[in-house]
Amino acid sequence: MDRQEFIKAKRIVFKFGTNILRGDDGYVSLPRVFSFIEDLARLARQGKEVIVITSGAVGLGKKRLGIESTEGVALKQACAAIGQSKLMSIYETGFDTYGLIASQILLTEDDFSLRQRYLSLRTTLNKLLELGVVPIINQNDTVSTVEVHPQFEHMQVCFSDNDKLSALVASELDADLLVILSDVDGLFDKNPKTNSDAKIIRTVKEVTEDILALGTDASEGGRGGMRTKLKAAQIVTRFGGKVLIGNGKIPYVIKKIFEGEEIGTMFLPQTESLPDKKRWIGYATNIIGQIVVNDGAKKALKAQKSLLPIGVCEVINEFNKGDVVSILDEKHNEIARGIVNYSSDSCRKVIGCHSDNIMEILGFKNYDAIITRDNITLL
């Protein structure tokens, strides 16, 4: 796929990282941010739908308070509360200059994990785009409690950084393209910070384990890193979307991207297309419970079959009927996720049993399967 074909997109999600929104002095870089807004306004005038995922609230609040560290959840949440209003005022002022309306949407994990809120969010976002409004989305660090509440100790959270959040939003809205702008030029064949001979990879056909292994940790001030960006690309491309990771510090980078310049790394869409519910099950839910299955069940799952109690080896943590759980193989590698038909206590009682014996053991029977195939997403 050439560049001109790649940049053809109607609905585009842009993710701006903390380190491109501020200058070397730690303060917000207004010229750079307003150049982004100018380029986004140009795209909007061309009839494209633009969604922004922005970082920066915590960093702005930290700078406003004049502190060097945000160690401790309460302090970070306070910085987010201070910085978010400043961040949003910048976007509102900028888009208003070009006659566009910006809207603020702050999200927590539950906005995706709870299905009704997930569906409501999608409806709202689609209406905003229909009205020609630019949604400005950020993680709601001020109220998110997943990091501090004891009950979430074993939880796999649906997102903990804005890279994953951008992927979930792109997936939820069926976006054609996700553009992730950071302080790196793209994906390299080795770490460019430690290898002077590292070469940029311009096109990635599929985000495999080998590609994920090229990811590095977050830079100072950020929360993600290349690995989280690659995982975001893996999610979006699996649903048929395209992803571009590029350097947001290049002057007028967005304009140059959509003029076809060779900037960043392109991640090509896969042919697989999951329905919305399976996308939600696989990637947009918080996971507490886990079910370990034997090799026979693992093969059955890969063949798009249901998970029966006879294939279950172990049940980990507590969950209720209707929760989404992680399905692990005997080596504890996650292979799928699914909506359970029974609670963790009931699942433990029928481990290794035939489905015909469920009524006798439990005194009731919801389904023959622990998880039916229509409610399973393979990872």
C-alpha cells in the first residue's frame, strides 16, 4: 500500500503525547499545539472527521504547581485537575480561531468496561462528529481509582495510558486511521537511542511478537512508550484500521503526512473484521477472573467452539455470571477472553465435569457451556 492510498481516510483519530505538547522547558509549546490545530482544521474543512486523544494534563498541572515529581496517586490526581482546564482552554481557543467547536470528554476504565456506558459513549461521539464538533478526549486521571483500590490488585485494566485509549476510541468509532504522534520518528529495527546504525521501518504488514519485541519503555514524562504504541497498532489493524506512528516535533507534521510525505511508520490493516461485541469482549473490558483450560479446550476454542466444563483446569479469582474473564492455557498464556455463564464458585464445582452433570452438581443449569462461542474473542 503506497502513501497516497494509506492516507485516504474519512474518520481519523489523532493521539498527542505529553512530550510533544510541551517544550524543553516543561511548559506547553503553544506554537506546536496551534500548528496541530491549524492542520486539523484544514482536514476538517476537507470533510474529514477529526478526533483528538490528548495527554498533558498531569504535566501542565505539575508545572503550574512548580513541583518536580508527581509521586503518589493523590498528587497526580490533583495535578490532573489543575492541568486539564488549562489544556482544554488551549484547544478551545485554537479551534475557535478556525470556526470549529471543541468538546471535552474525560474517560475512565469503566466507561469502556461497562457495556451500557460503552454503547452510550459511542452514541455521543458519533453525534458530536455528525454535528461537526471536534471531540478532545483524555483519561480522567482526577477520578480514576483503579490504581489505588485493593479490589483491583489483580485486575487487567482495559487501558492505563492514552496509547491504548486511542486504540479503543478508534475501534469503537470504526475509524479509518489512527495517527500517534510522539517524540520518535517511528519504529526502528533496534533502539535508536543506543544504536547509531538503527534503521527506521517504514511499513509494517502485521504486528507480530517479533515486532512487539522492538518496543521500548516510556521516555521521561510519558506513560506509554513504543511498546504500548505497537499494542495499540495491533488492536486497530486487527479491526481493519490503519495506524501511523510519527514524530510530532516535525514542523507542520500533520500537513506533511496528508500531503503524502514519507513520515513515520505505516501499519497496514488486517483482513479480519470482528463484530463490535467481540471487540468489546477482547479489548475494552477490565478483567479480574481467569479460567485455565487444557489443550483439548484450547484446540476447541481455536476452532471457534464453546468452552465446556470438561476442558477447565483451574479458576482464578472471583467473578460473577456475565463478567468478562481471561482464558489461559496450561502455561498461563492468555489465549482468549469471554463472557461467563456461571460465577467463579459454580465454575469451580463443575471443573472437569461433563455438561450433562451440571444440573446434578449445581442444582440449576444456565447453559451447557461455561462460555458460549458467540461470547468468546480469541487474542
